[in-house]
Amino acid sequence: MFELWVPITIAAAFLQNARSAIQKHLKGWLSTTGATFVRFGYGAPVAITYLLILHFAVGLPWPEPNGMFVLYVIIGGVTQILATFLLVYLFGLRNFAVGTAYSKTEAIQAAAFGFIILADPLSAGAGVAILIGFAGVLLISVAHTALTPSALMAATFSRTAAIGLLSGAMFGLSAVGFRAASLSLGGGKDSFMMEAGYSLACATVFQTIIMLTYMQWKEPGQIKEVLKAWKPASLVGLAGVLGSIGWFTAMTIQSVAYVRSLGQIELIFTFASSYFIFKERPNKAETIGVILIAIGIIVLLQS
């Protein structure tokens, strides 16, 4: 299985890892809310520019939005904000690689949401690939825990695990929401780029408005801090939107379960960042977990 959505997803995963690395750096300057906002606030102009290029330079026609489109954009937008907030908060609880690993349970959760909401089919091979990748994620999640029944039980039901699993659920639901939004526009096979770009632009603008309103209400001082951190924040916005263009486009072409399962390759990029940038050394369990994720990806591409 090597179709257009495959390289697009890999590129999106790489860009998402870059965005997360910069967000972790920003977490030392900004609050969790401020570090979450930069993804959307600094990304909105890039998303709008991309949409205008698709229409005026490429010549793709404007879609015709409807009530279901608006509903799914709201669902996807709100759940993605919550997922990002939880992920940034998670960075302060455990190291960069493990924090991202917890959120990567989204692959199996997205498969469930996709089947329930959109009736997206899943082959037996893809199901096995998701389970292998999920096993790798779980191994990484308990890598710093003593491998005794009581310690594993405590880690599984810990506050950190709950936040990570909830983050993964929100990411999974947002992915399904955005795929549903794009599909609701009802374009043909030649308009998937515009459907994805239009959904992304609408979602990012909506998220920016929501986050600005919340910050003005709860943390007005963070707006000034976000503006002061414009250089790294702009990189977050750029990497975030370029990654989102990839995610939205891939999920318009292919079901969320496949895209998010392949997207676990981000953890391989994450471990590279963890090792070379943050000087965090993975242990044996984390290394085996990454190997399992790689095997799962290979199985997925062969299914």
C-alpha cells in the first residue's frame, strides 16, 4: 500500500514533531494556554494564504459549506484545542518522548471513532498493524515504571496516564471531525485539496477566535507574552499549519484509522528529537516500543 496519502502523512508527522518540539521550548516562556494558542493564532494566516493560493493560483473553485460542515468543524476544532492543551500540559509531567507517546493512543481511538461516526472500513491487516503500534505505545508509556504488577497497575491508572489517554481521545475525535467536515463538502476526487484546505482554514480561524476569547477572559497577560514570543511562535504556527495541511489532505483521501496509524511514525521522529535536541536518553523498553511501532507501520503499508 503506497498511495499519495502515505508520503503526505509522513511529512505531516515530521512537521508535527517539529511543532511539538518548539512548543515544549515555549512552555518555559508561556503558560499552557499561551503555548497552545500559538499553534492556532500564528497558524491562521498561513492557512488562509494556502486557501487563497488554491483558489486564485491553482484555480480550484470554492466549496459550498453546509450545516453538517459547520457542526463537524466545531467538533474537530474544540476537541483539537483540548487535545493540544492536554499534550502541552503533559510535557511538564514527563519527558518529551513519553508525553507524546501517551497521546499516540489516538490511533486506536481514532479507528473506533471513525468506524462509529463515519463507518470507515478497516482491513484485518490494518487492525493487526494498529494493535502492534498500540503495544509499542503502551510499552513506551510504562518504560520508566518498575515492571511489577502493582507498579504497572499504578502507572496505568495514574493521573498522567489519564491525561495522556484523554489527549489521545480528543486528537482521535478531532481527526474524525475534520475528515467528516471535508467529506461533507461533497466535492469530487479532483477537489480533495480544496476540501482539505477550506476545512483547515475555517477550523484554524474558529480555533483562533475561541482561544483569544478564552485568553482575554482568563489570562489577558498571556496575549502580550504571546506577541513578545513571535519568533518561535511563528515557527510553531508555520510547522503546525503545514503539518495540518498534510493531515487534512491525507484524511480527506484515506480513512482516519490508516492515516493516524501511519502517523505513529512521529514517535520515531520524536525519539530523534528527544535524543539529539533535549539530550534525553531512551531506555531499553522505550527502544523496543519504537521498534514495535516501526513494525506496525510496515505491516500497515503491506496490508
